[in-house]
Amino acid sequence: MEESLAAVNDGMDLHGICLFPAVDMPDWHDGKWLHNGICDLIEADGDLKRVPDKAYIDTLRKWQKELNRVTVLDEDPFSDPVELQDVIDAAKRLKKRSDADWS
């Protein structure tokens, strides 16, 4: 998210931001689970069970608040999407800059 805000401040015409991955996924090269999603997938009794990743969720909630979005589930979670103007406004307000090694 911070790099997206920095890109806007650097003049990029941002068209979207992707939250990836939503749940764990296997590494493309060796097939081992990466544990990099909003939920970890844990094998239990031959099944995969989702276990929420608290740090990931806390970061997501932080950005939802920053972008003035809903922070609790409602009947229609797709009813209030983030508008790109909200991201542009946050970029200006927070003055994020790109990492020094990003060009």
C-alpha cells in the first residue's frame, strides 16, 4: 500500500491495488506453503484449515481506517469499495515516497 501511495506521489496514474494473496499459497518453485496470506492454511487431519494471520489483519484494518472504509463486516462487503480518489488523497496527505532502491 505504501508503495502504491508513493507511486501516486511520483506521478503514476494508478488504476488499482491488489491484495494478494488472500490465503496461503504454495511456492511456485518448490510447492512448500508460504504462509503469506491473510489466513494461514494449516493441515489438520488431512484437511487444510484457515487460521487468521493477526499481523496481516491488523495491517489491513489500519489501511481501511486510513482510507475511510468500513472496518467491520456488513451484509454486503462489496457495497463500499475503496475509490481510487481515496488512495490519491491518502498519498497526498501521508506524503509517502518510494524506497531508495526503487526506480
